[in-house]
Amino acid sequence: MKINSFLITLSLLLIMQTSNAQTYVILETSMGNMKIKLYDETPLHKENFIKLVKEGYYDNLLFHRVIKEFMIQGGDPNSRNASATAQLGVGGPSYTVPAELSPLLYHKKGVLAAARQGDQVNPKKASSGSQFYIVQGKKYTDAELNMMETRMGFKFSDQQRADYKNIGGTPFLDRQYTVFGEVVEGLEIIDAIGAVATGAGDRPKQNVTMKLKIVQ
């Protein structure tokens, strides 16, 4: 049974009243650890993520989809103890989280963002209740960014442009998926996971597991 996203919005707003401190998450993986800052600018996603982490929802799940120079994705509960041939990527809790899109939050390397279903079935761009991705991306030239601006219909800020040129990212995802945090330590782990061999469905041939915990 699907739970109306309005209900999850109300419940998360109640939690938000008691949790306004800057929150960090340690993402332990079988290939090393990352420290992630959760953004206050996306409170619904922040509090939903905190709730799931505290429940141990993500413990022993897999990064089930890895695409080099794009992103690493996890959070499908069906990936826990999944067989090597299991089709992954559709699992999650029975709710979505309303989109919290902002032109100020963008897909530079290392950001944490929410996966979601496509626009055809999800025109409001609501996020998966649990699945997330971390951007690896690649570096872009001014000419490439200019072409994207024309195609996407908006301008990148000076800081965005500098980050996409010098750090890298996936600018073509901006304003399409909710960005709600960023890796502040352990960017090299993204590159390590991004380099693993993959098979059908972009699933790593050797499992890359995760465990998350909250730190203040």
C-alpha cells in the first residue's frame, strides 16, 4: 500500500522541530569511509535520511549501481543478502519524499542526491524514500557548459562553473534531482568504488557494502 507523500511530509516536519543542528553521517563501505554533511536547505530529505540511518535501514546494503565518471548508487533494501543474479534498483519504503529542488544546490563531485522515478510517471520529481546516489562525474570545459546552459534553459553561477571545471560533477542533472548533502572527507573512496568492474545493470561484480551512522 502506498502512503501519501503528504503524510510523510507532515511527519518529517514534526521531527524537524527538534532537530536543527548540523548533522554529519559516516558512510562506512567495504572500500573505505566517507564523511557526509547533510544540508539544512533540504529539511525533508535530511530528516528522512537521519531517520533511516538511525533505524539501521542502510546497514549491509549494497552499492547496486555504479557508473564510472557518473555516480555510485545504493539504498535498495532488496540488495541486502541479494544473490548475484538479483535485479536491484526498485526497492524502498512505501513512500516518496517531495522534491526540494534548488538552483543553489548542484551536482558537483561528492554531492549526495536522491534517486527517483522518471518524469513520465513522476512529474513532480518526488524522491525515492531511501535510494540515493553520490556523484563522481567528470570535469567539463566552458564550451561544454555553455552548450548545457542553452539546452537546459538556465545559467550556471560562477561558483558552479568553477566547480564543474576544476572538481567535476554531473551538471546535466541540476534542478532535476534533489541534492541534500555532500562528502566532506573521503572523496577518493568515490573514485575507488567508481572504478570497480561491473556487470548487468551496472552492478559491481564484487559486492560493495555499506553501513551508516550519525555524528554531530
